[in-house]
Amino acid sequence: MTRFIAILLLTSQTFLAQNTAQKLETATKNLLSSAPAYSANLSLYVADENGNFIYEHNGNQGLSSASTQKIFTAAAALETLGKNYQYTTTTSYSGDISGGNLTGNLFIYSNGDPTLGSWRYESYKPENFKQKFIDALKQKGISKISGDLIIDDSYFDFQTVPGGWPWNDLGNYYGAGVWSVNWRENQFDISMNGKEMKGVNVDLQNVSWVNDVRAAGSSDQSLIYTAPYSDVAYINGTLPAKAITVSGATPNPPLTLGAEIAKWFQESGINFTGKVISTSMQRIKGEKMFNAPKNNIILEYKSPTLDKIVYWFMRKSVNLYGETFIKTLGKEKKNQGSFDAGVGFLKEFWRGKGINAAMINFADGSGLSPQNYVSARAEVQALLWSRKQHWFNEFFEGFPTQGNGMKMKSGTMKDTKSFAGYHTSKDGKKYVFAIIINNYQSSNLSDALYKVLNVLK
């Protein structure tokens, strides 16, 4: 009798899988036969929670996946660095402290904390760092600094953005680069009223603006163009004729932090008449670089743990975090804080988990580069492997709930949409899936893919 029940259960499961596959086949054909999909490419792969194959359409085909690529970076960071990993920002000094006077330079050094000054974390906001920083100086009795404030941003290499990122993304908040010392997620906010710039929330240090914005339409259709280390910023496009905030990528975050610290000195009664400089700017100017001393530590400021950073990385798709993870992995595993080293490690990592190298042609860690090519099957394999790891709950928590109750990461670029995640159907069947479409020429990309994914509900 027991054997009979087992056979009956297996037969029932097989029937349900076949029925689901047939429905997916029909929904996929309907999608690809629609007018917007005339020249589209689609990669779709669906398995059950145990990795048993259910359905695919070009499952091995590599396509631009946009932000669903973040699942590879997040999982590799959790496994390699550990969910309790923390970044550290250190304040130290050279010279001596006597009678309240620091006769030397004050240094800020970090190993790339992307959350320094972020607004997302309780007890880690800009005012929290400011308070701990000023308190640490006062505990040392420092009331005057005779030297300079040097932001040592030498931990990673000089290149701050991956080579494949489009120019019209770089100046916008989601295209912020990675420095060794980051500040406020390397984002600035402009208060606009129609085409008029009313103010910027941070000191961008000698940046000159060219403003070609027009007041038109009902939504933000503007673009900001800045480049790393540049002192020129350009904004164009259209904005509604009302008060609105537009966010861009800070061209020199270390100097922006330094300028803000100089104001803290003034507010706190600390006499500072020196210069604010960064090691990268010393390099640009051909000057001698002064690196932070490893002794004379005043403050060690820890970031939130990695699992908390991964949560926001996945939930709000913060590209800065992904590219910081890439550089961190490169530094930790290859002793090179570069995109090339980090991306190389990421490929090696997933090849080691059994994913065919041809299906994971990474160009960055966030998916913003159109040079990334990933297949739906590779994404499902990564999701299945992650499901077995001790940090899976923290990983899973970061997935947004979209499409009427499906737990999945999404990705969006021009004429490109992707979803990858986990779903439990009404009858209790657990699915792991990924779907990527390129060159689907419609504004309703999400709705088009939902019609396929709804089969799993």
C-alpha cells in the first residue's frame, strides 16, 4: 500500500509539472507572437525547489539581464565575506597633540564602506558619523588642527566606474562610482523649480553647472552628466514646472566629505585653517601622496553588517553597493581592488558552483552595463544554490514582492526586463524561476512578463 501511495504521488507530481510546462509554453508563445516582441530575444527557465526541471525557452541564451544580475554578486559576497562582515572607516593623525593643538595632518581612511553617511540605516546616518567623529576628536583634547585634512582614498584602485557603463547613466544617482572613501552613497540632490536650480544639498567642491533643462511635461525626464573627478556638471531634458528634487552622482565624494567635515570643525569650535585634499587628487596633481598612518588611531567607525547592506542592495537595487562588493571581493581574494579582479573572481566563484562559464559573461556587479550577458538558467542555478546556504534567509529577505505576490528581483533597461526569484503557488508548489527579455519594444514590459509568470501562481 505504501509503495502504491508513493507511485500515485509521483504520478500526480509529474502530471502537475507537465501541465505547468504546457501552460508556460502557451504563455511564452503568446508573448513572442505579440507585435512588441517582433525582434525580441527571450530566455526563460523554471525549476522546482529541488532543482527538477519544469520548463525552459532558450534557457542557456545569454542576454542583458540588468539588475537581476545582482543575485550573483549578493550571494557571492555573503558566502565569501560572511554575513557579519563590516567595513571600517578610520580617523588617525600624523605629528603630535600638545595643548589641544594637532601639529600634523588629520586623516580619514576607509576600505570602501558604501554606507558611510547613508540615510537608510538607523544609527548610521550622516549625523551619527558626525557626532562620533567630533566626540573622538574632543576626547583626544583636539581644539586646533595646524595641518591639513587628508582623505586617504587609496584602498581601491583609481578607476571608479566600470568601463562598460553608458555615459548617460554616469551622472545620475544610480550611476554613482565607487571610491575607497564614499559619502552619502555618492549621491547629491538638487532642488529644482521647473528649469531653475534652487540649491544642492552638499558642497560639490568647485563644480560649475551648465543648465539646459526645460520646463515641460508632468514627470522628471532630465539627465545629469558628471564624470569622476570632474569640475563640470551638465543637466538637460525636461522637468515639470513645479518644485522637484533631482538626484545625481557626486563627482568627487572624498572631497565632498572633506568639505562637510571642515564645516563640522567650524560648528564645533575646532580651529582648522588647512587644506582639504584627497590622495587621489594628490595623484592627479602630481603631488606627493600622504597615506594615513596605521597608528595614532582616533576613531574606528564600523558599517552595518553585510546582511543589512545586501538587504538594501537587493530591495532598492543600489548599484553602488554591487560595485563596492566587486572591488572588495577583488581586494580580498586577488589583492587587487579593481573591477577586473572582482569580476574575474565572481566568474570563478560561479563556475566553481557548476554554472557554465558561457552563461555568466559578467561586466560588472550591478547589471548596469549593457555588456553583461547572463542566461535565465544560470540565474536559476544561482538561486537554487543560494537556497541551501546558511545565510539564505537574509538573502531571501532582500527580494521585493512584485507581480501580485511573487518574491523576485527585477531588472530594467531600455527595452529590457528581467525577473528572477522564488514563488509558492496556491497549491503549495515551490518554484525557482528566471525570465529575461531584450528588445521588447513596449512600455508595458513588466505586464508582458507577468502574463508568463502568472502561470506559476
